[in-house]
Amino acid sequence: MPASRSESRLQRLLPAPLNTSPKEWLRAGAGALLGLFLAGWLTSLAYGPGIALHLLGPLAASAVLVFAVHSGPLAQPWPVLGSYALAGAVGLAMRQGFGPELWVAAAALAISVLLMCLLRCLHPPGGGVAVSAVLADSGLTALGDHLLEPVLLNALILVTVAVLYNRLTGVRYPKGNAPRKELHHTHDPLPSERVGVSGADLDQALEELGEFVDVTRDELERIILATEQHALQRSLGGITAASVMSRDVQFASPDTTLEQAWTMLASHHLKTLPVLQHGKLVGIVSLSDLVGPAMQRGQFRWRGLFGRKAVRMAQVMSRRVISVSSQHPLERLLPLLCEQGLHCLPVIDAGQLVGVVTQTDLIAGLKRQLLSAAGTASDHRVPAL
């Protein structure tokens, strides 16, 4: 018992593990090395090695942020560039006004923090720039008002390298707001956004927290959605497409005519038809694909007096088909059928069509799971006395 208590205390004292892989550590380290070296080298060529080395401390801290914590709000280009310009100007003004004293450096740091928060460019290494400007050596002070030039050159080179390197290594930087999907071009939120945590809920929670959170609002929303997805996966209990799919599939061929397709859709109450050729899925046709050709055939044209050419499915079908396998988890079918506006998902195993999952099949599967979960919950209720 005492051993277990000591182990738990030790676990509480240890820092939380990083949620990144060793591969990401290597990528960030190589990027920081490249960014710091190029910025220091180019600045030393322009202003001399003494000036470049004096400004290297804050730049190294910035390199850690833009390469290792690239998704955080403190590591974005505007905080880096804005903080360097602002802190450099404040430090230079304070030194010229009050001299290179310790209290002046501390005051420059405080003023820089306030202004960075006001202008939304908070970046911790910017505080180091302000202190360096106040306590600059003779080489830096000889630059006078031109001290800002090497400071901004350092920041600009580092940000440029960070953008190029992060993009080349598969990291989206800078982090922008994710574009909103508007498949139906209406003001309604997506079906998945109408329940659960909304953007307004996040804004209110962050406002009530009243503290700085080192993660962007979009990143926080992505974390919450991913958490909900894992919780949904656990609650659905491993239900796959094979459990809910329709196996008696009605399909058309590329030579099926428009009239034949309408008859098949109407008689089976369907909205989509897979198109097969020699047993292989080559396309899919939906009601929206058939409406246009049907309306054109209903219009009077003089050519129609001499016979109309039959419209085949090969002319109207969509050749880009989103399909799934029979082992596809049910929770991964939800965004396809709810958010992307698909009415039918062909199920392909070993290159052969083995079934389809429609929105009706999905709803039936979710209903069955809800009823099963309700029955399990009722079994654990305490009987009334």
C-alpha cells in the first residue's frame, strides 16, 4: 500500500506526456536547426556576426514555437512579426529615454506584454527582444534607430523558413480558420453541428474561463469533435456496414435507358442506382441526375417528330463514386451520409458490389443500437421497493 501511494505521488509530480510522436520531435528539431541557422547566417552577413549573435537568444525561443508548437496561437506569423517589431520599438525607446538599467528592461518587458495583448500578437520571445534592446551591447547601440532592422530581418527569415519547411513536411502552417462546408448553400448549420457542442458554446466557455489557453479556438473545436467521434465509436459497439447494408441491390447498366431507370427507382422507392458493367461498379445515378434529361425530353422540339434518341445511363451517371467496405465502422458512415449529402454508399469487397448502405439503412441501424442501449440501461436499474 505505501509503495502504491508513493508511485501515485511520483506520477503527479511528473510532467504530462507530450501527445506527439518521436517522428514529430525529429521534424521539429530539424526545422528549428534550419530556421535558426539561416536567420543567424543571413543577419550576420548583413550586419555582422556580433549583432547576429546578440539577437540569437529570443530567435531560438521563437524557433521552438514555430516548429514544435506550430498549431498554437503564440506561434503564428503575426504574433512573431508583430511582437518583434513592437518589443524592439519599445525597448529602443525605453533605452534612449532612461538608459540601460535593469528597471528599464523590466518596464520595457511589462509595456511590451500589455501592447502585445492589445494588438493580439502575444509571443513570449518578444519579451526577450525588448530586454535585449534595452541591455544592448555597444555593437547594437551603434545602430541607433536602425536596431529594428536586424530584429525584423531575423523574424522575417524565421517565419519564411517555418512556412516553407512546415508545408513541405506535411504541416499546415500558418493555421487558418477551416472553411465551412456549405453543401446546400443555406444558412442552416451542418446536421452534425445542430446537436452537441457548438461554436457559441466554445466562445462562452472560453470567456467564462477568463484565462489564456495556448490553443486556437478551431484547434479546440477539432479536439472536442475528435473526442466525440471516439466516444461514438465506443458507444456503437463495433457495428459495421455489413450489419446494416441492403444486400439485394437494384442496379442499372451503362445501356439502361432513362425510362427504365425511372421505373426501377419508382417501383423500389429508391433515390440512387449503382451502375455496373461486367459486375464492376463504374458509376452511380441519382434522381438529380435524371431530372434534367427528363425535363429536356418533355419539351417540344421539331426533331422529336422524327424520333428521339434514347438517353442512356452512361451519359448521365456520376463516374466518381464514394464507396466503403463491409467492415467500415458505422460511425464513419455518418459524416458521408449526413454531411456530404450522399443518399447511398456502395459496399465493395474484393472489387465486387456486395451491398449498399442508404440513409434509411443507417437510421434503422442507429435505432436498433439506441433500443439496445436503452434495454441495457434498464437492466441496471434498482427495482422499486
